[in-house]
Amino acid sequence: MKTNAENKRKLIFDEEGLKLLAQRLKQLRSEKKITQEELAYRSELTLSQIARIETVKINPTVSTMFRIAKALDVKITELFDFESIGTTPTSKER
Amino acid sequence: MKTNAENKRKLIFDEEGLKLLAQRLKQLRSEKKITQEELAYRSELTLSQIARIETVKINPTVSTMFRIAKALDVKITELFDFESIGTTPTSKER
DNA sequence: GTAATTTATAGCACAAATGCTATAACATTA
DNA sequence: TAATGTTATAGCATTTGTGCTATAAATTAC
């Protein structure tokens, strides 16, 4: 019988950016009103993979994100467009 | 004795986006005048990993790119900013 | 031109991403 | 509340990313 800790993979990425990415993906997907399954189909990924990304279970590869962006018909930068708020103090940054 | 083909890993990503990303990374790195080694140090990645990314030998993970962006002191979107020319005609695009 | 620096390769070990399949949990609606 | 649709989990097999170490190749400085 495994403990909870043992049940989890050791994940070493620990990126809060991945949470933001997941949020952004969910947002874009719901804006476009498509299901995870549909997105999986369009991106030629699997449903489980889309779900794992949105629930921050994994640290996806760059080409996976390219596929998703293409499937969503957005630029890759749009998928990552959440750091634009609060990184460079150039603009007044809310 | 292995043939050339056998010597190569089967790579399934085949993303031309990764080539662009590699170019962009090289560009940013040389603009900032830092070596691969210095970037590796700052991003807490290895030299070999930086080299593999710049020579498109691998398909890096998202969190690896976050680390690199941070080490270069640019927004993650800047690292992916090569599709911005010619995807959405909405804004006047720089 | 040779020494020093920088970049590219290589192989190994290990952790993790991905596909596949099945199922559970949750939400929506008839 | 059932049925249907959607999202989340789970385990396994396989491929691949990453660190580590060493070395080769290329570039730059002297």
C-alpha cells in the first residue's frame, strides 16, 4: 500500500509558469468553445495529454505547445501571453 | 557496426518551429553577449542542454524555456517571437 | 600558427513526456 | 434521476529530455 507521496511522480519542474500556461490554454479553449477531445483531435495529441497539461500534471515539450497553438489557431506567443503583464516595466503595467 | 540511420535517435517532433526557436535563442544570446556556458549557469541548465537546443537536437520542455527566458532576462514571449510576423493580421504587427 | 575560448557531439543513467486504454468524477440536459 | 457529454486519473510501454562527463571541432585572441 502506497502513501500519497509515493503515488506521485517526482516532478522536478516546479514552474509556476506552467500553471499560468494551463490557465491560458483553458481560457483560449473555452473562448473558442472546443472540448479537450476536439483540441486533441485537431492537434493530433491525445485527450489525456491535453488534460494533463491543463491540470499541470506534466511539463510539456515545446513542439506540443506548437501543435496546440496551431490547433487553436493562435500564435504561439498568445499561448504564453500571460507574462506580458508584469515583466517589463516599460509600459505602465497596470 | 551501425549505419548512420541507426546512429540517430528517432525524433518524432519534426517541428520547424524548433529551428526558429533555436535561431531566436542564438540571436538573443549573442545580443546579450553571453556564452552558452554562462547561459547554462544562469539558467541552471547544462552546457550540453543549451547546445542541444541551439542545434535542434532535442525538443525542449516548456519549463526549460522558462528558465532560459529568465536567464536572458526576456519575457518568454520574446523567445517565441518569430511567428509574430505574419500570423494574425489583426494588429499592424510592430 | 598556436593557445585559449567557445561551441558541438557522444554515451550513459535516470526522470519524465507521450500515446494508449480504461475508468472515474463531474457537469449538462432531457 | 438518467442519460449524455466533458474533464480528470491511472497504469503501462515506449520514446525522449536532461544531467553528467569527456572530447572533438570550430572560433577567436595573441
